[in-house]
Amino acid sequence: FIAQDGGGAGNNWASGFRQGEQHHEKVLDMIDRESDNSDSLEGFVMCHSIAGGTGSGMGSYLLEALNDHFPKKLVQTYSVFPNWSQNQSDVVVQPYNSVLTLKRLTLNADAVVVLDNTALNRIAVDRLKIENPTVDQLNSLVATIMAASTTTLRYPGYMNNDLIGLLASLIPTPRCHFLMTGYTPLTIADYYQNTIPTSGGDGDATPTSQEAAAAGGRASSNNKNTGRGGHSASVRKTTVLDVMRRLTQPDNIMVSADTRSPTSCYISILNIIQGNDVEPTQIHTALQRMRERQSIRFIPWGPASIQVALARKSPFLASTNKVSGFMLANHTSMAELFDRLLGQYDKIRRRNAFLDNYRREPMFKDNLDEFDSARETVQCLVDEYRACERKDYVDYDYASRSDSGGLE
């Protein structure tokens, strides 16, 4: 759908929401037409950003509309969270837009896969050794995550072959449905193809673009080569245990939250292992080793839920790694991400800064109550994630946390 007037929402959540209302019929007609052509409609997947105007505002309106129009269908989103550094922030009102969108993601989405720009930039710089990552290079990481997360849906097996089955074990309680991702080994082939020559001037071979898997963790010294551009790359054989162990390492997690905090813990984990020669016995052995080491901390009020799904690699894509892994996890450190956002929101809201453009829109013409309602909803979400870390979470009182501006 492309609006005739164009123009976008100008980084204004309220403008995007209003335009969603204006084009309600056209957009819903398109969705209805597609859903009618579906043999067995299971749900919807939405990709958007939470910091701008159109992705956050119109995305929020679409979430509400889908929830109202298809109340029994699953709604999953891939939500891009902004850079939290003040030096790299593009939009000064991103805390406003993000908080308003998070309210809708909390109340109207069934699962939210968080794609954090801060973590994506960190991975590109620290792990892939790219000094100034471009949008295309960051998008390639996002595309890798999205493709890996839907592998078992596109190539169905005996389990995890539908969206509900994929998410059911990850989300034990409906509010805590914000999921973090991890992937290993990471590569951006185009970058290495452009920067690393195929042969050194002294006759020594240097890695090709296929061999430049820079995010594989620590490499042995005899496997490490350096190209003329000064970028190191490692080539090594990966095992199921290596992949599953590295998936939980903070360096490979695409959310800027501390998963190794003494109080934080995993609620549930789903690992998708891709490889054509992976045996179930290797999975069992890897899980047994991880349990023996007790390297992962789980919630005290439920079982240690690690699900593993096997998927085959595409025969049409060349890969230097026999095994690659994708992790979709529910972790209580997501509260840290939302807490950071609320801190930025409070700084500018306390001074009522940059609110003129919002007051021009119908939703905020009379008052700014929606801001306070959204903030309360996000605060309730943070409190619930914190409560997940305690043994008494099963007695958590939703009613006491839900007031006029909080969770419904």
C-alpha cells in the first residue's frame, strides 16, 4: 500500500496513527483479500520500527486493527528498536514514539521478536570487524535472523511446523512475550568479498568471502588468517555443542541487555540447529553437557525449558559451516531494555519537550493522557519481567499492577 499524498509521518507517532485511521478501509481490504486466498490462515507477521513515525504510529494502528478484526489469529512482529546512544540517535522524539508503540506491542501482539539496532551495530563492529556498518549490512543480519526463525515453518518437519507450536513453549505467560535472538556463526559475505583479496602478494592464500566467518568465537592460532585490509577471519569445523554453547554468549545475542546479570534468568529457549548431517544423539549430548556445566540460569518457578528443533540447510546456498544455530529466547533482562527507554522518555517528558507536533494531531488535541497511559503499561511490563526472577511469581497479582493506565 502506498498513499497517494505520500509524505510519511515525519517521525510523529500521532501522525502515523492518524494516517492509519484515514486509510483503514483500503489497508484492511487488502488484508482481507489476502486472508481469503489463504488455505489455512494461522496468523500475521509484521515488520516495523518503533522509533519513527510510520512504522510506530501506523504499525500501532495496524496491530489494534488486526487484533480487532482477527481476534483468534496470532500476531507476531519483528520490531526494530532504536540506537540508545545519544550520539547515534537520529530522532530526538524516539522515546515518545517507542513508549507509545510498546503499549500496543504489549497489549495487541502475541509475540515480539526484538531487533535492537544498538546490538546489531555492536556485532557488526566488534564481531565482524566492520568499522562503519552500512544499512544494507545491518539489514543482512536482520534477514539472516528472520530466515532462520521461519526455517521450520518453510521446511516443515514432525515438530515446530506451525507458528503456534513454535511460540507456545517460549511464552508461558501472555504479557512476557518479548523475545531475543542469537545466531552463530555470523557472516556478511559481500563485505569480505570487497575488502579481502583472494591471494596475498607474497603468494600466501588469504580467505575468500565464503571463508570469512568472523563471528565464530575464539579460533585456534593456526586457523587464523589476516587479509590485506587488516580484518581477521577464522575457518573452523563447528559442532552442535559449539553452536549451542555460543548461542547463549552475550556477544552473539542481538539485544543490548546483560544476560549474565546475577539476578536475570532465562524463561525459555528455542534453538534451531541447521545442518544436513546433524544426528539427534549429538543434540542430547550437547544438552547433557550444558546441564552439567550449569552455565545457563533459568526461572526458579518453572522447569528449565530448552527446546531444540532440527532443520536442514538449503541446497541452493553455499556454506562453509556444517552446522549453524539460531536461538529464540525469552529472558528477564528484557526489562533492562525497557527501563533504559523509560529513563530517556522521562527526561524529555518531564520538561514537556518536543510536544507541539503531537498536540496538532486529534489524539493529543485535548490532553496528553495517552502518554501517561503508555508509560504505565511499559512500567507494568518491566515490573512483571522483574517478578519473573522471583520464586513467588506464580502468585503475581495482575490486578494490583493494573490501574486505569496499565494493563487491561
